[in-house]
Amino acid sequence: MTHFPQPHSSRRAARVQLGDSVLAAIRLEDGRRTKAKLQTISATGGLLHLPASLGQGDFVEVAFQTQSGPVHGMAELLSPTKKASGGVLQPFRFVALEDDDHRRLRTSLDHVTDQNVLGLKSALLNVTRTI
């Protein structure tokens, strides 16, 4: 069954900052592929560091690896926020995740949040996965 993440109207989803350590594979609607670095992730979306901006409103497939396993979902690209060294930062929002992908993402986010609360250093994601 597919999960359709919905943002909560009065509360932002918790975000985990990743820096430049996590690679994500992106597949555009026309079949082209590109790689990005995942800067931030939440249960509802994230922020990608891309070599060049992609079209605002475009739908893409996003795949990356978490401690709990691979996450693969459909996302809508939002307006690029700013230029970054060697590219741009572009946010996205998940529009569809299979239940298993959603569970793996939530489990990984909860794990990092729990460890951060305890004052332990943790990395949410560690391996690249291609689509």
C-alpha cells in the first residue's frame, strides 16, 4: 500500500541535518538520472544539493539508503532556495512512499532523534542506492 505524506498544518516535521555525507539517486519524469547530496531529511521531504537546479513542480523518483534500509519514493521539486558551492540547494516534498519505505524512513528518523536527545552522535544515512 502507498503512503501519501501529509504535512501537519500547525507543526513542521522534525528535520535531520545530514551535511554532504549522503548521496541520493534522482530519476526525472523523462527517464534522465542525476545524483544529489541529501542535506536535510524529514518524514515529509528534504533538501538536495544538486549540480544544477531542476524544474520547480517536476515530479521525480528519489532513492537513498538509511540505517533501516533503502528508501525510494516519489517527490515534487520545490523552488531552489540558494546557490551552494558547486551547485544549488533545492527542497522537495514526498508525494508517495510505499509503506515499507515510509516505515524505514520513520524508523531511521526516530533513531537519530532518540540518539540526539541522549547526546550521542549518529549518522542517519550511509550508503548510496541507485534507482
